[in-house]
Amino acid sequence: MRPGRVRRRALVRAADSDRSPERAEASMTTCGNPWLAPLVLCALLGGATPGPASAQVPAEIHWTRDSAEHDAIFLQVYRAATAQLERAAAGQTSGSWAVILDADETVLDNSEHFRVMAAHDNVAPAFDAEAWGGWVREARAPALPGSAAFIARVHSLGGRVVIVTNRIDELCEPTRQNFRNLAIEMDAVLCHTSSSNKNPRYESVQAGTAAIGLPALTVLMWIGDNIQDFPGLMQPEARARGQAALTEFGVRFFVLPNPMYGSWEGNPIRN
């Protein structure tokens, strides 16, 4: 997803981590909650070993950039997606099907941009469209672990790769250039034009109206870091329906962790 904003919060100093009994108890309680992503939240809430004394960065950016768990989860998800795709693509005609991925925090790692912004602001920064545009135009975001190998495997199986991103249309060409700089081949990059709702763009891929030279495609899989990266899903509906809304995850839908920003920020905090 395109970052709408990163929440403003105080910086944390890794070496001054509060190891009080109250914090330890809160960490243990959270880590035992099956509704929360334990690898992500245990690290954020105190389950991780303190880092160097000089490290000063918002916890969510620190985890994204520096934790072993982050890279492990990305590799795990992309490997699971690859195994599932190999089964799903069996018997499909070459060139007739596609995988749709989000760009930001799914294939492209923008954490360096947020680290720099936080260093200037002394808190996790609010979204700055001008600074974000400058970062995107540099076209130097690195690939996230497992993403390039997955995309290469899609092509070797005979599939197409379509990026559906909410980066605005004027940033679409530098986004394509970023992928070229990484030697990651995309069949189409569909950016935000009139609406941030991705569902019409998903439908255009399936109808063959998404891009010149791109035929109607059967979409076998979606990968993203936001519930809204998956067809027909939004935060309120997904939460209201519970596990019934999540039956495609691990089959056609694969989600990646993003503690830095997302539509989840608007959810009410449960007591």
C-alpha cells in the first residue's frame, strides 16, 4: 500500500528499554494472545533483546529495519506463496494468468525514508507528500526479502506479474524505474488515479483492460501488507466477520507485516 501516514510517537532508546514487571507482564500477555501477530508484536512490546545504546528510532521502524524476525517472516511468506502457486499454476496456459502484488512494504522497502524522516522530526513522522515524492523519484528502494525470487518464479511458471499500488499516477514512472534498477520484471504497474480503491483495478486485470498489451488474466494470487490489498476486504468488515473473512489467506491471499503504517491504525483499540 502507499503510506497514508506514519503515526506520531516518541522515539524509543533501545538500550533504555523499560524492563519493569508491569511491562514484562504486558509483553507476556500480548504474546499469548492468538489474535495478535506474535513475531511482530512481541518484538515491539519488549520481547526483543535491547540494541546498542546509540540506537534511537521509533520502535516500528527499528523492528522493520533491524529485527531478524522481519526478514524471517518475509522469507517464510514468500516461500509459502511460491509453494502454493506452483500447485495452483499446474495445468494453466502460459501467459493466461497473473499474480497481483502491492508495491510498498510488499516488494519495495521504504523504511530508510521513514528512518530519515523520524531523525529529522524526533518522532515517527506524519505523512509528508513532498518528502515521499522525493524519495520515490530517487527510485532506490531496495527489494524486500524473498520478493525478487518469488516474482522470478512467477515468470518461470508462465505467469504475469502486476503491481497494483496507491502511489499516485505521477509517481508511476519512477516506480517502474525502481523495479528496473532492481532487475525485477513487471508486466504492468497500476497506480492510483481517481480512487484509492484497488478493486476496480483488480477487475480491469481480469477483464483485459488494465494496460495495453495485457490480455484478460486469471488472477491466481494476491500479496500485500494491508487487508485492503485483497479483493473485497476492508478493516471493519474483516474484523466483524472474524475468521470467516480470512479463509483465502494461505491459499490465494498472502499478507506481510507492516507495523509502520496501514489501514489498521484506524481500528478501535480493544479493551
